[in-house]
Amino acid sequence: MEWRQERRNNWRLLRIREDISKQWYFTGVAVAFLVLLGVWIGLSYFKFVDEVFLPSPLSVIQALFLSLLSVEYWKEIGISVYRVFMGFLLSCLLGIPLGILAGTFKFAESFVVPISEFFRYMPAAAFIPLIMVWAGIGETAKILVIFIGCFFQVVLMVADNANQVHKDLLYASYTLGANRWQVISRVIIPAMLPQLMTTMRLIMGWAWTYLVVAELVAANSGLGYTIMKAQRFLDTNSIFVGIIVIGLLGLIIDRCFAIINKKLFPWVE
């Protein structure tokens, strides 16, 4: 009987959208990272790729620990985190109200959504010359690059979140005597909050992807700057270190969003 039960559990792995145990889930995560690490080790140690272009995992880990022991490197991390969070917060502060407006009123949707759809396909890097003309080459310019990369995505995704609130909830609130503002503040916004948190989590990921682009704007600090500086000297160890640190920071922040979302909205799967 035990082997039959185990066989059934194994078949569940191949079922569409079927839940699996945490043990199997983390096994998949571990296997994925081990395969990636194995490919990297194979390419570097067997000299399939020159070490100038692909250093060994050991040399990258050593460079990572040396960088993290440096106070200066932590300052670079702090500067990049500041830029990402400022661009992210600015895009959310302006984009979320516009998105709620567009997802609630069809007239606002006709005004906001098409122009957002138009601008979201424009690469943020293309705006760098204009940003340098408008805002100079200081911190404002770098934050604006991240803001432009995130803002239009925020508007469209939040509008979709608001639009997905079921109309039955709106009709029920009208029946109970709610006015327009009460429907927005007490029905639509609370109902969309779980999806809104997921949207903000995704937008934060995009903010990190725009960091290196933002730090192309006459930067002399930040993780993106250290990567670009290392590229000029073919210091691939430092390039890998910068990429790994950005990935780890993004992963930590993503997990924080996931935990907060689960704590605030435990009923959402």
C-alpha cells in the first residue's frame, strides 16, 4: 500500500496546476541551481570558455566575499538601493491613483490607457538624452530613468487590477446605499489590494532591471557603475559579483513582498 501511495504522489508532479509538497518544490529549486552551477563549473574548469570571459565559480565567490568586506562596496550598494526605491516609489505614488481611475471609469480609461500602452513600448534608455537635457546628470536623472521604466507599467497593471473587481460587489454596494466615493474607497480598493501587492512586487523587479541603464547617466557610483567600470578593464570577476549582488538584493526584496502579502492577505492562494 505504501508503494502505491508513493506512486500516486509521484504522478501528482505531472498533473496540471496540482499542488506538490514543499519537499518536492525545494528539490526542484535545488536541482535547477545545481544544474546551472554544474554547467558553469564544466565550462570554466575544462576551459571550454577562456577565463577572461567566464571566470570559475570559486574565483567569483572569492571576489564576492572580498567586495562584501569592503565598506566602499556597501556604499555602492546603498546608493543603488536608494535609486531603485526612489524610482519605484515615485512610479507607484503617481501610477497607482491613475491606474485606479482608469480601471474604474471608462472615460478615464480612454484617456489614460492608450497613451500608457504607447509609451510602455519605448525603451527607457531612449529617454536618457532627453533626461540629461531636462534634469542634468545628477541623482534626479538616474531616478527618472527608473521611474520612466516602471510608471507606464504600473498604470496599466493597476488599471487591470481595478477592472477585475467583480461587478456584483459594485451592484451590492449601490443596493446598500453607497455613493460613488464609498464604492471606490470601501469596495474597489480593498478588493484589489491583494492583486495590487503582487503588481508592486513585479514592478520592483522591473525597477532593479533598469538600475544599470539608469547608472549609465554619467554615474560615478552604484552597482551599475562598478559593473561598467569592470567591463572597461575586462574584470569579469567584478562583473559577475555585481550581477550576483543585484540578483540577491532583488530576490531578498521579492521574498519580503511575498511574506508581507501572505501576512496581510492569508486567504489569497
